[in-house]
Amino acid sequence: MTMETPSFTSTTNKNQEFGPLSPARATEAVARRIAVHPGMASLRLFGERLRAKPLDRAELAMMFASTAEFFREIPGGILALALRLTDDWMPFRRFGAVSEGAQILYSAVDEFGLHQLRRGVQQSHHQYFLSMIEGFGYGENDLLEPANVTDAASEMAALTNLFYRHRSIGESLGFHLASELTSDIEFSLCLEGLQAFPREYSLTGPEDDRLGFYLIHTQVEPMHGASGQTAVERYLSRRPGTADEVRAGADAFMTGYGRFFIALLDRLSAGSDRPCSYPNVAQGIGRLN
């Protein structure tokens, strides 16, 4: 006697039998999809690499420069999506549309240095990042040096511009949700990797001022993730038929995200011209292209 292998068709039929998911459950489903995506596995592998061995000067420059390229489009993209979402809601909630956009805009408060109103405009996160790498002995030219930036980092910057500014609202929200839900884990792992080698990185302790960029993100990203989920859930409450778009946007981010960390791992292990040293994760990412 043989057992039939479960198929996506049977799952789909079951969903149809019991009706569509509620906005809350659909949002939770996307969040779970993000959590188990192969891109998340590549991030965790990168975290393991950072904790296993300190980076030399060239490797650290590559990590910093690629990270800077990756997030180049994020602050402006968040503003663009907040405006687009506000405009999208305006015909339906004349006096509530701005509050819907605020769920996205909330993530930009820190990015633009607007988190301390009584003190006025503070350093943007781009400026904060530059100050951090200067503390490690690098300069702006190191961040802009093409040899220090992986192709995957530039691809993520291009994807960020595309999805935040130009794709459908549903896809954009999914992309944003994936960005925020991964950030908390990403910054925590990078922070732990640097903290693991205080002598090699000339750190005074686990809260050395030069680690401030990573420390602040570990504090604010959980809140940004929560507001991103709220934005998705509210959008799906009005447009339940766009759940596939939200999922597609999240998948697009996670696929590029996985490539980003695989590229870093390759450069750190054997050089970018060699086969991927983490084939299982890389193949998993490739299957979702």
C-alpha cells in the first residue's frame, strides 16, 4: 500500500472549503513564510560566520560597504510607500488615511533622525552608519569603493527602489514587511558577531559607542515589524484579494536577501568567483526565483 504525497492542490481545496483567511491570519501566514524562507537561513549562516572568526580589515570593509549599498534606498523608499499608501486609502477613509500611512512612516522616524523631537533633527541612520565605520578606521570612500560592494547588494538596492516606489501597494507592503521582520534578527546577529571579538575590533565592551548603530536597531526594529504587520492587516481588511500580492512582495525581498548573504559568505570563504560554499541554502533560494 502506498501513501499519496500531499500536494499544493489539496491544501488549496481545503482553504476554499473553509473559506479565505481573515486579514489577521493572512498577515500571520506571510510572517511565518518569511521566517522559514531560505533567505532567513542564509542570514543565520552569516551570523554564525561572524561569531566563528573575526573579519580582517578588507573583509570588514566589504561587509560595511555592501550593507551601506543594500540599505541605500530604504529611507526614501519608506517615505514613498507611506505616501502611496496614504493616497490609496484617502478615497475610503478621508480622516483616517494619514494614520494608515503612518504605520509605514513610523519606520522612517529613526532613519531620518526624527526620534527625539525636543532635540530637533538628529543624525540620520545613513550618517550614523558613516560615523560608526569611521570609528573602525574607514571612510566614505571605502563604502563607495566598487570592489567592496557585492553585486547582490546592488541588486537589493535596485529591488528596494522598485518595490517601495513602483510595484502594486500589496507587493510593496509585503516587501516592507519582510524588510522589517528580518531587521531585528539581522542587526542582533551582526552585533553579536562584532561583540564576540572585542580585542580584534578594539572594542571597550559590548556597548562600545562604535556599536551604537547596531544597538539602536535591536531596540527599534521589533516595533517597526509590528507596525508593518498592522499596515498589511488593515490593507487586507479592505482588499482581501491582494493577499497573493503581499506574499509575492515578501518573497521578492527574501530571495534577494538570501542572495545578499550568500554573496557575503562566498566572498568571506573562497572568493566571489568560486561556487557557493553553502549549496543547500543557495539552491533553496534559487528554487523560489
